[in-house]
Amino acid sequence: MGNLTFIHKLCISACWGLLLMYSAAERQYFISPHNASWADARNHCQVCFKEMVTLTPQNIHVIAKIINSTHWIGLRKSFGTPWTLWANGDPLIFQNWYPGFPLFKSPLPKIDCCSCSCTCPAPPRSTTLSPTTMTESYDNTTDSTSLYDVETDMDMLTNATEWLNTTWLNATEGANITRRANITQPWESTTAPARHTTDSPWTTTTQLPIVSTCERSPMLPPIIPENNKNYIENSCVVILAFGPWVERECSEELPFICYEDRFMGAINVSNITSSSAALQWDQGPGDISHYRFEAFSREGSWNVTKNMHNLSYTLDNLIPGTGYNITVFAVKCERDLNPLNGSFYTIPGEVQNLTVTRFTENTISMNWTKPNGNYGFFEVIAFSALGTKDKIKTVTAEHMDFDNLTQGNEYTFVFRTGVDDRSMWSKNISISNCTRPGKVSNLTTGNISDTYLELQWNPPEGNYIGFKDSLCVLPHNRELNVIVENQTGLLVKPYKVKVSGLQNGTKLDFRVNVLGVCGLEGQIVNITTYTAPGPISNLKLTAKHNNIDASWDFTPNPGSNVTFTAKLLLDGKEVEKSANILNKDVKFKYLKTATQYKVEVRTVLNNQESPETWSLIFTLPSPPTGAKVRNKTTNSLTFEWIPPENSSAKKYICTLNSTFWSFFDSRVENTTMCTFTGLQSGSTYDFNVYTLSDNKTSNPASCNGTTVEDPVEISLSMLCTSEEPLYCEKDETKKIVFEEVSQPTFG
């Protein structure tokens, strides 16, 4: 029968009856339901378990919880030195005695056959003695030596003759003397107590001799110590229900506690095939009567139970790929020890009739027939011939699509059958196949001219060994022999080729596919395009102040519907564009005056443009306006003007002339102001200004200017005479005269 797995376990046994088992860590404790002497209890523990229990600080609380009465434990006084070893030989490093235990035997006092006592008559004279008090104390020691303390207080003594063979001690009244005597045997004589008299210390009286006699008398038997009455010479130890220890007679029959370390053996499975396996297990501890072997298949179709005495067994006629569970119980005293458990799978069979059914760029499909027996799954490993990372997949069906493969790669697929816990595998079965290479992407044309163009595309993902391209002329689908030049490496993205030797204005169909391993080709990708038409000829330009006229010649190929595109550019930037021009001329209006323009003309056929034809021309300049004199002096004139609107002109020609003085001057200016010097004062001159552009001048803007006059200064002297004395010296007289002179005269 197997052990239960509860912390407190019940086991049915012929010799034990009902047992309570407690497991702490890896040690199990068993409490007997019946009584036995300590020796019988230990014998049973050694036979059916390991030994009587050893108590430690770690397990005493556990033991105390699972008992409710007094039980024997594995401790006895007779093991070597008393109270030093447990029954299993462990040292006694922990004790939990009930107060007063363990009991030790006290030695008896030494006993003689007789005792001696002395009597002494009183002295002949009277004295006064102080009252005497005696106190005795007993100190028991290991060598039976008693220590007595005698204390005497001097008081009044009535008879001085009680002292024999002693010397009087002179002392003052009320003095105290203390003496201590150590007595080693009760029958030895003691020192007589000290006596104090009331005689003057300076008076001495002669004492008479005193006669004493000693007689032998019987002595009472010694008192036996109380603890010796309960002393057990060879005691055994029990644990009380609440934990403390006490001593008991070893012959007393009491319940007891055994312990045994949990049996933690293992089962070894070896020599596993598809139909057999060899089993071997560890030997159980102590006196094992036999082993009970149990085995069953996990799907429930097979089982076996056997009792045996050996430690090995071979299973035959098993099913491939099947899981089996093994349990072995070591039986001891008709009690199942902790079971040994093991499990294993037999080797599964390999797949049959493996075939590739379909393949694409990223997937290879396969099917097969399942093996005989049972299996958990099929593991398929794809090994790449080009060294890419291996891929692993597992399936349970008899077919699969192995996807996420690399395009254009060769794979070897290795099949093996596995069981659920991946402990057993079948032989490997393999098959090889290639994935189809991918197709190019982003196929485009570029740099198209009338005689050549460029093709570019992105190579496919995965592997490939090259590209195959072809060219046909539409609509007759006639292949052309052209020159193809590889401009980049095979792995560069994008991959580029240059196709030359083409005819202008021709419709072409380019086809590209990828070459892969195993002689496979990828899907064809095509693109239709045109070569550019030929350029125009004889471009003519005519300019005015604010417009340009352009015209040209062109002879198209038969059946070609061409148009023209004309662009007007200023300083390299496009100003105006005319597209889809059917005629061979164009007019650009509302332009700047005195400005250089570039005209480009292209032929267009099916969105393909010919090489450009271009020419440069200036528009005519416009005259400035608002000419006037800005500043003048007696010998110079400065003129200014307003530049023409919407003009790029930056240079002007200024002229100045005078017919009277036969004067003419001309100069070129980069600003809208001009100064002439060296002129005659008070003279008038004629001024003209022209816009200058591309060595061409506009109509003039004109005005005239007069230099400042140079004034002449005249001096006047006057003589004043008067009949009145001192009349001319008066200020008032001078004032009147100046006023009269200053008055204008007419006529």
C-alpha cells in the first residue's frame, strides 16, 4: 500500500495499527498507538524505521504539536557518558528538562560506630556571665563537609567554674568576641565558647583545677537526602505532552516516537527503443521486504503490477512513441515507503512517403504518411544551401506548407517525429527542393533621349544569379538587337542598365525577369516607353520693348503626333511656359524692358521630350522720365531722372550742350543722377538722358538748366554840406539822407 501525502499521515500496519506520521522537511516522524518498554520501542524503530526520535530546537515544536501524552524519545543515561548522546549517535546539544530533572544521586555521610561526650563540674566560685546565644548553619558540600558558624554574645555568667583549662580573658563590660570552628566530622570535639566575666581586668584570681570525664555512647543513623529516594540508576527519557523531558524507568511501557528520513531514491531508465526499456531503481533503507512495481501507458491501453525483490526490470512489447509512467514502492514492515516515480517515452517511428506537392517564391508544400504507433508532433527543419539561418516548424497533421522561406534558395527539409516532452526522436527523413526566385520591382525608365535610355529596377528579396531582359518594338512586337551596359553591381539597389542604339520617337516594350537556382526563373515584369523625338531646328527670336516672338522648324517621323513646349527663362529661372504647342511659333508678352531672356523649345512625343534648342535675346529699352535739375552752382549743374518702369536697365547715357558757348559733354552713368562741371555762370544748357541696354539706346528724356549768376558790387560816396552848424554830424540827418537815396526812381 502507498503512503498518503498529507502532512499528518495515516498508515495501516499489522504491527502498528493506526499510525500518525508527520513530515518536516525531509524527515518523517511516526507515533506508535501502543505501549512498549524503551528497549522494545527502540528495537521496533530500528527494524521498521530508522531510530527513535532525536529532539532539536527545530523539531521539538513539531513533536509537541502531534502528541497528547507522554512518549519515549531516543535518550538514555547509559549511552556512554550520561546525557551526552542520542540513540542515533548524535551529540546532545539541546536539552529541555522539566524543572528538577535530571536527578543526580547525593553521596551519604561517613558513619562511625560511636561518639564521645564530655562532662565538666562547675568551678567553686560565682561569676556573672553574659547571656549566650548559639546559631548553627549547615552547608552541604560534595565531600560531606558541614560548616558550622557559632556566635557568642558576652553577657552575665553565674558560674565561673564551667570553664576548664581555659585562660581568663580580660575585657570591658559589654564587649563581644566571635569564634568560628570548622568541624569535619560530627563526632569530633568543638572549641568551647568564650566567656566574659565581670571582674576588673586589673584583678586576677587563682583558679582551682577542674576534673572532667568522657563517655562513649551510640550515634543515630544518618539522614538519607530526599532526592535520592526518586533517583533512577539507569533511566530513560520521555517527553511530556507539552514538551518538557523527565526520567522514567526504562522497563515502563509507554507509547514512543520513531523517525525515518524520507526515502528519496530514483528510477533510472536506459536502453530505450521503440518497443522496450530497461529499468533500475535505488535500494530502500533498512530491512525492505520487497518492491512493488507498477507501470502503465499514458493513453491507458496497457498496465502491469509486480512484486519483486530485485532492483531492475525490463519492459518489452511496448508501442512506439508512447509515454509510460513507472512507480516503485519499497515495502518495509508492510508499509509503503515514499514511492519512486519515473516516466519515459519509447522512440517514435519515422514518417513515410514524403513528397513535395507545390512550391512558390516563399513556400514549399509537402505531405507524408504518419508512422506506426503514437507520436506527439513532426519537427521539420529547413536547411538552406546558401547558409542562411535554419528554420524550424512543428506540425501534427500529415501535410504542411513551409512558408516564410527565402526566394530563389535551395532547401533541404529534414523530418523527424517527436514525442510530447521532446525526449525521444525518430530517425531523420529528408527531401530537397528550391523556391522560385522573386520578381524585380519599381521597373522604371530614365534619362530618355532620342537614341538611348536607362532602365532601373530593384532586385528581388532573397537570392538570384542574374537578370534576363529583352526589348521589342511595338506595335509589331519585333525584337531589337541593342547594346545593354550594366552600370551597377548585381546586388546594388537600384540595379541600372543603359540601352543605346535606339531610334528616336519609337514605342518600345522592355521585359525583365530574374534568374535563380535549380534553373528556375522569376515572373516577367515589363514596361512600355518611347524614345524621345528629335530636336527642332532654325530657332528665331524677335524682341520689342515688352514681348518676344519665337519661331522654328521641325520634320516629324511618319505617323508621329508631336507637340512643342517653349519656356522663357530669366536668370536661369522659368518665367513662362507654353506647352502643347501645335504650331511652330510662340509669343511671350508683358516682359521687362532692356532685359535678357532665354527661350528653350523642345519637341514632345508621348510625354517624352527631345533635347532642348535655345537662344538668348534682349528686349528693347524704354526711355527714363522726369528729367530735372537737382542742384546748380555758378559753374555746375546736377540732373536726376526716374528710371523706366518694368526694366532691368542699369546704365544710362547723359549729354549736355550750349549753342551760345559752343559746349557739348556726354557720359555713361550707373545711377539715376549726373553732374556736369566747368560751366559758365548765368548760362542756360540743354540736358538729354538715354537708357542703355545691349548696346541699344532708348528715346531721350530732356530738360534744361541755368547756372547761378555771379553778382557785381558798386560803391557810392556822398559829401554832406549844410548851412546849419554841425547838421551833417547828426544821426538823424544821416538817416534821412539814406532813406531818400534808397527810394527807387522811375522814368
